[in-house]
Amino acid sequence: MTGRKIDTSVHKVDEEAYPKYHFEYGVKDGHTGDIKEQSEERDGDAVKGEYSLVEPDGTVRNVKYHDDGHSGFNAVVTRTGHAVHPQQPAKLALTYAGYHH
């Protein structure tokens, strides 16, 4: 055996690390109609962000939110655009002419 020293130090992870992040993303899928965006950032206890999405009726829902860590979660939701609903196809009136051999 050689006289090598073994490192027995332990790396400790600070479980109370200061939370700070920022992210954003967007999706625009013309085939499925899935269109949305979101961004959010956090600095300590304060979180703020916003997202928007195109609803099935064509309107756009916009949400802006924040939480300062003291007064709770607050959100403002708005909707823009004009709702468009698909027209129902006309139903055909079927008549029974009888069954003949």
C-alpha cells in the first residue's frame, strides 16, 4: 500500500439558497391552433409573470400575475378579440318514401 491520503471532506449544499430565475417560451403551431407564450421571473419571495393564449373561439386570453411574498397571489385577466363560433351545418330533412320490391 502507498501512503496516499483519501479526501474525506463533504460538500454541503445550502438548502436555503436564494431563489432567483427567469424563463420564457412560446408555441405557435398553426396545424393544431396551439398558440401561447409565457414568461416568469423570481427574485427571492417576489414572483411576477405573464402568459397569453389563443382560445378556441379565437379570442386571446392575457394574464399578468405577481406575488411579492407578503400580500398573496394577484392576477389580472383580460380577453381581447371577437369570439367566432363555427356555424352548425344545415340539417337535411329526410323523408321516408316507403320500401318497394
